[in-house]
Amino acid sequence: MTFSPAVEARLAKLVQNYPPGRLKGALIPMLMYIQDQTGHISKEVAEEVSQRLGVSTLEVDEVVGFYTMLRARPMGKYHLQICTNISCLLTGGEELWEHACHKLGIGHNEVLADGQISLEEVECIGACSWAPAIQVNFDFHHNVTKEKLDAIIESLRKPQ
């Protein structure tokens, strides 16, 4: 299995940063780079990564299963994560979560039928000082209100 030339270059550079016998340290960054291209970590991707790094597919599957930023199934083009941990909870995070579920008609780790937006309730995105906070792919949004959330969702639905 091969990836885009840009991803292949990143993977090659990544592997060079680890000494022989220590390639397992490249596992999470390698999975993140690949997931950015493929959208999720399929069985074929797990097998490819295990061969490239000399680890078992079970080890790859364990990492994918443990870390919430890694996904074993496809999510939307835009992955909307809403924090409902304590700081966000106290400033309206739960209300944002319920509002998003109602507005989109989907729940936790579900995807719109058109594949554009997926929704996930998360424990913490490390933005407690700016709660409530959400994340869309790698973009953070702070001090989010229902109105701001509506505007963000509408911008994601527009053809790009």
C-alpha cells in the first residue's frame, strides 16, 4: 500500500528519526499522518504500518483502540468535537452538545448521510480557559455559543 507522495515523504523522514529497533516510537505519528490522508485506520492500513515498523497488527490495533484521535472507521470530512468536561460543562458545553445533536440529527461518533460532518462528544481538548470549546478537524474554536456553533456548522455545509 502506498500513500500520496507528500505522506510517503513524511513517513520516510519520520522513520529516519528513530534508531533501528526503536521504530515503534514512530507508530502514533505515522498513524496520524496516514489518517490525515485516508480518514481512518483501516485493516489494510494497520497491516501496512505493522510491516513498515516491524510491530504486530495487534499492537497497531491496540493503539488505534486506545487513542480517541485515531479512528478505525471513517468519519466526516469535517469532524466536530464538542468538549463536555468540567470547564466546558460549567460554561455550556452540554447545551452545545445537545444543540449540535438536534441540529445535525446525529449523535456520538455518527456521520451525516452525505459524509460531510461527523460529531463526537469529547472529554477534554485542553482549552479550559476558553470554555466552552470545540474542535473541527485541527481548528479550535473558543468561547463558543449556540449562535457561533450554528455559524460554524453552516460554514461546514457550504460547498468548498
